[in-house]
Amino acid sequence: MKKILLITTLILSAPHIKACDICGCSAGNYFIGLFPQFRKHFIGLRYSFRSFHSSVAGDASQFSRDFYQTTELWGGFNIGKKWQLIGFIPYNINTQNSDDGKSHRNGLGDISFIANYRLLDRSRRDAKGNRISQQLWIGGGLKLPTGKFSADPDDIIAGANNQPGTGSADLILNAMYSLHINEWGINTNANYRINQSAKDFRFGNRFSSSAFVFHSMILAKKDFIPNAGVLYENLQANKLSSVKIEQTGGNALLAAVGADISLGKVSTGFNVQLPLHQDLSAGQTTAKVRGMLHITLAF
């Protein structure tokens, strides 16, 4: 099993999502999807899951089947007309089935905060009467080491991969853009996390982005918003004492489909993600289906 722990890598969660780090479960999930429409504040609860299969090339007896769940409280509020603050409080439930047996590791994850500045906000009607609006937010924040990180310093490469937290305070850079044309729209998000070291171990920096197309319609006097999109992740190699750990890092492209239903101030929805292409841990880790449910109060 230790060979598996050496080759596995960090994959989104997450929004995160916001997301442990064997196969990517505990790094924080900053996947947002369709951003809640709110005037001043919103608060919500999200549940997400991720699954991964890993095996050592040429040795099928060394394997791991991993299932990671996160229940997350998140919320945000606007400060004046230009600023927005978003916070994430995750609780991680990690399950591994491997050649060494079944194990569980649960606990509070790493709490994160992001502050965004509205750089662009335009709304107009074109010559045909179409209503067009767009917004651009840029910002950054911190991921705090609130999740438990108790890896054995003598075996930290393996032990670091299955912790509720990463043990480091990390910098987050973020950008969001939205375009609406009547009932149609597109939301895009880009996120880059610059990781720091914990006990001489450092998870590789991570870039993630998403683009979703959606359509707003009225069904039974309720706002119904089906959506579909793609997500891309790029993961740099992990390091120990500033030395690159081989067969870590990689990239993945996923397709996503979902829907939101708005009941006044309350909205609920789901999202399912499936890999289209991936190259993780030199092909020895395979990402499987992911999903998310949410309920949000906006006011």
C-alpha cells in the first residue's frame, strides 16, 4: 500500500471544491458552479463526494479504492458596491479500501476565506432589445491549517495523503466572470492556490478553472436553471525538503451537468462531474464520478 501512497496526488475537490490528498480529498474545494444571486448576504450547506481508483503499474496487488465526502458550510456577503467576502468551513469524511484493508479518517477540514473586488459591472440593451449584463470579480484569500495534519515525520510522504487538512496556510488567487443575455448566461471561474510547506512536505500548487452555460426558465412558478459545463485542473508535483516527488501531479478535464431551483430566497441544486481526459500520477490514479448537492439562503 505504501507504493500507492507514493504515487497518488492531489485532485479537486474542490469548489471548492473548496476537497484529502491521496487522490486529492483534503486540499479544499473551491468549486462554486453557478454563483448564488444575492443582494447582500448568502449562507448555504453543500455536500460533495469524490471517488478514485489507484494501482501500481505492473503490480495489481498494490491498489486503493478511495471515497471522499465533504459537508461544507459556506457563505458570503457584499461590503458596499465593490467588495465581496466568501468563507468555507468543510468537514471531511475519508474512506480508503486498499490491499492493507479499510480505513476511515474524519474531521474538520481547512477553513478558507476569499475577498473579491468587482472590477467590471455593466448592463445594457442592444438594438434588438436584448438585455445584456456582465460582471468581473478578482480577488484572493487564505486557506488556514485548521484541519488535523498528524502525519508521521518519518513516513510523511505516505501519511500526508490521508489527512483532513494539509497542515499549511496557503494563498488563494481567484477570478470570476459572468455574462447574461436575456435568459441565457455563462459563468467562468479560475482559481490558483500557492501551497506552503508542512513538516518539510509541500503539496504542489494547483490551478483549477470552470465554465458553465445556463438557461433560466419558469416552471410551476419557480425559477429552474439547468446548466452544463467543463472543469480543468492542473496539479504540480509534491515536494519533500524542496525535492520533487516523482509520479505526483497531473491534469484532468471533466464534463459537468446540473440544475438549480429557486424558491424565492431559497435555492437548491445538484451537479454531477465525469472525467473526459486525465493524466494523474503518471497514469496510476484514475478519477471517477464526482457530485455535489446544495441548499442556499440568499438575502
